[in-house]
Amino acid sequence: MHWDPQKPYNDLPPLPPTADVESREILKETIEARASLASLDQAVQRIPNPSILINSLSILEAQASSEIENIVTTSDDLFRNVQREAESASPETKETLRYRTALFAGLESIRSRPLSTNTAVQICTIIHDREMAIRRTAGTMIADQRTRTAVYTPPTGEQTIRDLLSNWERFIHASDELDPLIAMAIGHYQFEAIHPFGDGNGRTGRILNVLHLVHAGLLEVPVLYLSRYIIEHKDDYYRLLLQVTTEGAWEEWILFMLRGLRETARSTLRKIDGIEETQGSVMQSIRDVTTAGPNADLLDVLFENVYCRISDVVARCEVSRPTATGWLNALVENGTLVDHKIGRERLFLNVAFSEVLARPEL
């Protein structure tokens, strides 16, 4: 197999790899990753309102995945704009929120049809807010950021790309042959190596990872995302991707992804524990300083997004605007919430929840 980083890699080997992708070390790491995923899935199922996790963690994933592509915004900007996208939101914030929209669209899609090339096209199109078709032209050469020399040039030619994607589809659905976690790691490399779109391949590929886990039945609710792990190990991520191409180093790549799944599952589990603890303290504040009593609906409003509005409380709790305003004002006075005025609108920040989401160790 001849490979030249400056020439389109039209000889990208089809899947499955010829290398041993079920070595003793890989199988051992797979067992540990599966156990961590199972613990996470059980923790999610004990939460009465999983949308609390889906809403908040998907925002953090959108932020991290976009940051990998140097699209930088703050979690605060994202949470403030997620419910009603403001015209004043930055282009970066709007693009990052589209990543979250694309994730949810992909989840809805796989409920009725298998994960496929069409899923990827749909995701990439939403991310960019314009039609994104499979490339018909040469892909952009990928260069080393320091030396500006070519490190990889993806395949070219629409039919070549479509043939490789068809092979990728068949591989990820051959569930009886490989553990789904190993298949996800292999499939992620292959998708990034094919690089089927003119832009957005990295973000699309990372969304496909979580869709793969959900489609395989390993996660009931999409709450595990690898983007933060990739940011923390960015050099290793790109180095190991390239080593699969240059050396066929599948074992090192698969182990990297499996460890990422394990560590991310454990980190997400800690974050869920922190959220549950915070919910307990906020419910106590609701009892102590408002007339709402142990109001589960009010608690849900305060945790389904970091920011809430008076109208959110009115609608969910079916109370008058003065009553909703009184409850929120009381929670501001005791420090549970912070009142932000954006134009004519009042937004109420759940302080402790925001802090839990921001803590990197959780």
C-alpha cells in the first residue's frame, strides 16, 4: 500500500481492518469501558426528568466539539440563547447551537431508519445551515499547524467517496462481528479519513459517535460525549489518527478511544451526582423561601436550562405571572438565582447548577 500525504488517498483500505482489532489489551479495555457506560446508563435512568441532562450536557458537547474546530464561544452565551436565539448572538454562538440541533435531529432520524450516509449529510447540513453534499471535488489537504506541510489528503472523486461510505455503512451495521465500542472507534477513523464533506467532517463524525452508541443500545439517553476528552488529548488524537494511516496502528487508536469512553463515562457520572446534589439544595430553598412548597415542576424549570424566564414558570407550573415572579424573586433574594436583565427580559441564572456544569473535574 503506497501512501503519499500530498496525494488524495483513494487507496484508503476498506473495512474491516486486516489487523487484529480484538487483542487481549483491547478486549480488556472494552470490558472496562462497557462497565462504565452501564453505570452511567443506570444513573441516568434513576433521574425522574432526563431532559435535564440531555439539555445541559448537549450544550457542553456542542461547545467542546466546536472548540476543536476553533469555533469558540462561552457556555454562558450558549445557555442564554438556547431557548430563543437572539439576533445579537455571535456567529460562533449560533453555529455552536446548530451543532446541538444537528445532534437532536440525528437522534430523531435513527429512531426510524439506520445510521447511514444520509444521516451524516443531514447532520452536516444543519451544522452549516446550508446544503452539504458529498464532495465532488478534491478534499482540502490537511497540514501540520506548525510546519504547514501536508500530513494527509483525503480521497477524491464522488464515486470513490460514496463507495467508501457504503463500505463504512456496512461495517458499522455488522453488529454480530465486533463489539459496538470497537466498531465505533474503527468507524470514526474511517469516516474522518474519507472526509466526505468540504467542511464539518470532524463535528459530524463526533455526532455520529454518540448516535452509534444509542443505535447499538449502549445508551438509552444521549449524555456521553467525547469532545472534551479529545480537546484534553488533542495532540494524541490527531497523532493516532495519522498513525493508523501511516502504520496501520489500529490497536493504539482503538485503545485511545476506549479509554476516552471509560473516562468520559466516569466524569459524566460524577457530574450527574453533582447535579442531583444541587437539585436537593435548590428544592430545600424552594421550600424555605417560596410559597411553592416541594414543587417538582418548578425544580424542573430551574434545571432544564441554566437560565429560566418568568414565562417558563407560568407555563410549566400553571400559575399566574405575579406568583411566578414572586417565587423567582424570593430565590434571587436568598442567592439561589441571579437576576439578569437582557433588554426588556429578565433571565434567572441557577447559580449552583451553572457552577456544577462548569467544573472540569465533574
